[in-house]
Amino acid sequence: MFAGQGCFIAIVGPSGAGKDTLISWLKPRLEPIDEILFARRAVTRDADGSTEDHDSLDRETFAAQEDAGAFAVTWEAHGLRYGIPAATLRHVETGGIVIGNGSRWALADIERAYSNLLVVNLAVDRHVLAERLAVRGRETAEEIEKRLARSAEKLPEIGHVVEIDNSGEIEMAGRAFLSLLKERFDLGETAVIGA
């Protein structure tokens, strides 16, 4: 249903689901394909090497860029502001595919901005997710429990949603994502790069 159309693919899932890890696995395999663009978000958080590769902006700079139309869509979560560059909108409008780390609670805004939205929801076994969050060492046991409770919440009714299990090795989720691209989009044989 998406062949020949531009589309934004939002990779979502709870904290610890492996969104950034999946994107890092996909990039070297898909960046050579002209039709595919990975969205580099702007975030009002310093880059620390352990979170996604993003553009770090202070709140004033972010607001100024937002006012200037630098973003296709913005949202706030956990006290931070997030923005997806306007260039990604132009890429989708000309038939390209943009892959980006989204937010479950910003999907309505993302769908309004891009019209054609495919949501890839990373599902992770609760015990695996708890272990990943604990190893990260950024939250207390109580905060982890709150995150686990939020992870069980259903996605908003929006877009076309495909669930990929990322409880195991990243290669399994990565290959499932590549198969999804091959099934849904007309990218020719290049879509199986690195599969």
C-alpha cells in the first residue's frame, strides 16, 4: 500500500526497547539507498554518548528554530523538547522514506505533518526490558517500575502499526525491519542490503 509513496516510518517503543540500537543497526545497511533518509532529531538535552545521536539545543535556540519553521513536527516529553527537521517533510513529499525515532504520544502530530505514517512498535518482554533499564543505571527501582507500567499502555489509534519483537539480538529485529521495507515499498533489490 505504500509502494511509490513517500512515508515517515516512526520507530516507537518504551524506554529500553532498543529504538536507537535498531536505528544504528539499520543505518549502514540502508543509508546507501537514495530514497531513504534517517531523521536526526533536535533535542533540548546534551549529547552524552549513551543516548541517540541528536542535535543538542538549549530551549531558547530550539524555540527560535521552531518559530523560524526549522521543524516539521515538535513535541515535549519528560521535560525535554524534540523536533524533526523540516527537510524530512520535503523528502516524504517527493516520494522518499524517512525513518525516525518517534514518540508514542506524538504520533498524532507526526501523522498530521507527514500524512503517510507507518509505525514500527518495538515490543520487548517485560523482564528483558526491566533488565535493560537496570543495566543503564539512569533510574531508581521506583522509576523503572513506573516506566514498566507505562510500557504496557496501548498505542494511540493512529497510522498503520507493525509490531517487531526486540527482546532478543538486534539482528533479529533488524532483519524483520528490512523484510517489512521490502514488503511495503518498491525499493528494488537494494532493500536487502546487509540482510
